[in-house]
Amino acid sequence: MAHPKRKTSKQRRNKRRTHVKASTQQLAKCSNCGATVRYHTVCPECGYYRGKPAVEQADVL
């Protein structure tokens, strides 16, 4: 088997990976109120995250 003679630089490695991008944002339904929210974010409608209150309703924009 071939072995690399030199370390692959971060720039060269990252150039190889540039074509793999998420095409659209992933959306889910809030488990508390049913509103559409992005994954891994607090619901802007009710302030819940993963079924638990994360922020007070007054703090949500």
C-alpha cells in the first residue's frame, strides 16, 4: 500500500472538501407548539428547545 511521504496541508485538504455543502436548511416542527423551526435552535414562537423551556417568552424576538 502507498504511504504519504508528506503531510497534507489544511488548505489542500479543505480544497478537496469544498463541493460538499448542505443545499437547504433542515427544518423541524416544535414539539411544544408545532411551529416550524431550524434544527438545534430555540423555537421563536414559544421559547422551547427539545421539549424544555429554554428562554422566557418576553426574551424571544
